[in-house]
Amino acid sequence: MARPVRSRRFGVRELATIVLAVITVIGLAACGPDPSGREGRGERTPRGESTPKESTPKGTAGADPSSTATTTPPPTTAPGATVAPTALNPKSVKITITAGDVKGAPDRLEVVIGQTVKITIKSDVADELHVHGVEQTLALPAGEQVQLEFVVPPEPGPGVYAVELHTSARLLFGLEVR
Amino acid sequence: MTTLLAHGIGGRQDLPIPFAFAVAGAALALLVSFVVLAVAWRVPRLDGDAHGRPLPSWVTTAVDSPALRWVLRAVGLLLVGYTAMAAYLAPDLATNPTAGLVYVVFWLGLIPASFLLGPVWRELNPIRTIHLLLARATGSTPEEAGLRPLPPWLGAWPAAAGLFAFAWLELVAPDRATTPVIRIFFTAYLGVHLLGAVVFGSRWLDRGDAFEVFSQLIGRLSPFGRRPDGRIVVRNPLANLAGLTPAPGLAAVVCVLLGSTAYDSLTGSPSFVRWYQSSPLGTTGAGTIGLLGAVLVVGAAFGLATALAGRATGLPSRSMPGALAHTIVPIALGYLVAHYLTLFVLEGQRAMVAISDPFSDGSDWFGTAGRGVDLSILSHQTMIASIQVGAIVIGHVLGAVAAHDRSVAIFRPGRVVAGQLPLMVLMVAYTVTGLLLLFAA
């Protein structure tokens, strides 16, 4: 195990170089064209995000809040394309809860800010529906079909919000706001 | 922490990261791993606790001065005393600050505090202060106040158990955001650790108190450390990390940290939640098994990788987890940053509002009661995703560098690559899993 007496130490400079290199690469990834993020998650429907990013400055790509609020068609479309009309069609789900068994709930419901959401729901026991973040609640009388309709507000903003039943503490689905 | 807080933005998770980010992160991690394995240095360069640039001696004098120590102890008692007041005396409403203080300000706040300044909880820990006062009252020093010597095999195992218990409270326990549940946990925690300190002396807290050990581990990535003579120095955080004294169970602490964070992320996936909510074991039973499973998978993978490293190099496999545990700390920190950054920013603000009116009676103790929560971080989604991936990848890179340096230090020349390979594969697996969870869960 003979070793040179003096070994160069792995110093702060080397550490900083590595960290900077990683940040640069991530920054480049953030600025580059981003087709796969949309394509890779196939079944998902229109995105609210993604203004074309090639021209955006490094590190702040897509940071403009308005880009989150407006909707652009899939990334193949030319920059500056107008809002796709289908994206703002209301999103509806119809859920039935029987003996604790949830039917009809998606994993995620993808919506954009400004879009209308309609949740039609019927529970065999009385409960309360609660949509986190946008803070919508609806009393569910036992065995009665009721509907909650709301427009996704700009606040709190993008994120995945839990849609749950209060009394039985069940998660129904995630409201994915972009 | 999906349903941590009954109202407000508690039930929020970050958007999935774009697929390109996940792929870029994984590719980078792989690339760096191979570069480190193939072309990096052949003699150890991270020299642990021996070196460092000493700060002026008055810094050490000031930091070690009894006056400052007592101020810090008083601050710790005040913070915990305030939380106890909110937990025991204030009505258990959504506006009660207890849950926010415990899960966000204290637990998540320990991360930046320790990362910037070192093992801060040791100085604030009220259990240590109470024990010190007890020891003074009986006329002994806290280290000697114990009735028995601390068994060496015990190491950090009590901390691993304590951390698991806390993770269970935070992620699985029914009604975990309510004050009675938080009260029971911390009263029991205080009881166990005060007893431990009385029996074994304050050494018990060094290795047994989950929050002290957590703060020590994260604090090892801070730029501050001490030389053997006690002088405070500034040094490369990786050298600081390499100076971590191996102890039995320390690897388990890191695995609990990583496994519980991964579990928290997994429970953001509705299909997973629906599966465990409809499980015959009930939500709590299935959640307990899920959390335990996540920790065991992380731990088994670590155990397997270190056993393979031992076998490949002819070193005793038993010594391997201790010698390599520190290399997982940066990866765990990366996971924590990626998963809790926005939660910390948003819920931390909410807690700052809530502390002004603990009794929900309209008072404004600190002038923050009327403040709203600044949500502007959420309009920077690309930045959030970049920070998440960056944290995971930087954690991986630092872990890989630490592992390489330790490998060249302990393995025979010629067996270094063979010994290092299992750990590299393990790290890539942890990192890719972390990125996958950010993308899919």
C-alpha cells in the first residue's frame, strides 16, 4: 500500500467545478427543446405549459407565469401559435363510491388555469368532497348524485392537488394544474 | 405528506418533472459514475478531519463560549416550549401552528440550518439541556452522569429507530397533523431519550437522538468542521463528510432517510394510494408495511452492494457498511431537497403566519398574522424542475466522488475498481429511482 508522500487534495476548486458542470448541463437541458416531456407521457392530454423554449434565457426558461396560464398546442407547432381551443373545453369526471370502492376516478386529471372542471359524484354514504389548493368543497348526501363545477383559479398555481373525501379520508385523484 | 394539513395548500405536490429532465439527469449520473470509476485519482485526497483552513481563533472562542452555549440552549427551550404550548393548550384547528412547526420548520428547517452551519441541533436540543441541568443538580458532568457505559454495538441504532418512528408519524400515523397525536409522539420521545441520557450519560444523545444524528449527518456536508484540537476550520464539505466516524447503525440511519423520502414520494401516486387504501390491512397497516418495505429495500440494496464490495476485495464484509455509509448522505440530501423544496417554502410561510395566532383568537403576537403566502415560486416551474433534478444529480456526483475516494483509501491497489463497482451500481439505482419518482409519482 505504498503511496506517494504528497497527494494532491481534492479541494474546494474541484468540488466547485463538478457542481458548476452539473448546473450548466441541467441549465442547458432546461433551455433546450423539450419534446419528450410531452410525448413521453403519452396518454396525457394538452399541456398548459411550454412556450417554445429555444429562445428563453438560461435558468429562467418557462418562468413567465403567463406561459403557465396560456395553452399552446403540442411542441411541433411553430412558435407563437394560438391557444388550442380544445384545451379549454371543460374536463369532466364521473365517480361512484360503493362500499368504499371508488369507480371512475382517473389517476390524474390534467387541467390548465382557467379551465372548467366538472366532478359528478355519487357516494353510498354521506361524505364531503374536498379539492385541495383550489379549496372547493361539496357535501355528498348518501346515495345522491351531485356535481361540483369550478374554474381552475390562477392561485395557488401549478401543482398536483389532492381531491379527497374528508370523512373517509380517501384520495380520489390528483388534480394536475399546469 | 399529501394530506398533511387539512386545509390550504397542504395537499399539494410538485408537477411531474418533464421526461427530458429525468433522462438528462440519469444520463449525467451514469456518465459521471463511469468517469469517476475510470479516470479519477488513485490516492485518497479527502483527508477527513485532519486539515482545513483555520478560522481566526476568536471564532472558536466565541462559538465555544459558555455565554453563547447558554443563549442557544435558551433558544432551543423557547422554540420547543412555544411548540409545546401550541400543542397542549391551543385548540386543535387547522390554524394551530404545531404541525407546521414540527414537520416543516423543525424537521425540514434542520436541513438548511445544518447544511450551512453544521450540527446545530446538538446546541439547541432541549433534551440535552434538561439532562445537563439534571446532571448539574446532582453535581456531575453530563458525560459522566450515566449509570452505565454505552454498549459499543448500540452505535446509531437508536437514532435509526427514532428516525423511522418519526417518519412513521409524519407519513403514516392516522391524524398525524392533529395536536394529540404529535403530543403523544414527542412526549414519548422526550421520555425515551431523557431516560437514555440518564442511564448512559449525554453520550447517548450523540448517537441515539435521531434529530441530533440527522443534523450531524447533514452538517457533515457543511463547509465548517473542527480539527482534532477543537479549532473551527473551513474545509471542503466532501473532506468534512469523509471525516464522519463510522458507527454501527449509521448506515441504517441513512437508509431510513432515503427510504422514507422515497415512500413519501410514492404515496403521491394515486394508483398506489388507492391500492393501499383498499388493502385489507387498512390505511395505517398498509402504510406501515409500505414505509417499512421502502426502508428495507433501500437498506437491503445497500447491504448487498457493500457485501459484494467486501467479497470483491477480500475485506471483511461486516466493516463495509460503516466504511461506506457516509457516501449515501449526499444522495439522501439530494432526495430531500428535490422532494421538499416547494413544501418548505410554502408551508414554512404558512407556519410563520400561524405562529402569530396560536390560539386562533385573532391575536397577532409577532405581526405576521395578516400575511399571506407568497406563491410566486410556483410560477417558476422550469426552475423548480431544474433544482429538483440538479439536487438529485449533484447528490449522486458527490456520493460517487466520496465513494471513489474511500475506495482508493481502503481497497488494495488493483481491486479498487472491483470494490467500487457495486456501490456505483447502487448509487445509479438510487438516483434513477429518485428521478423516476419525480417523473412518475
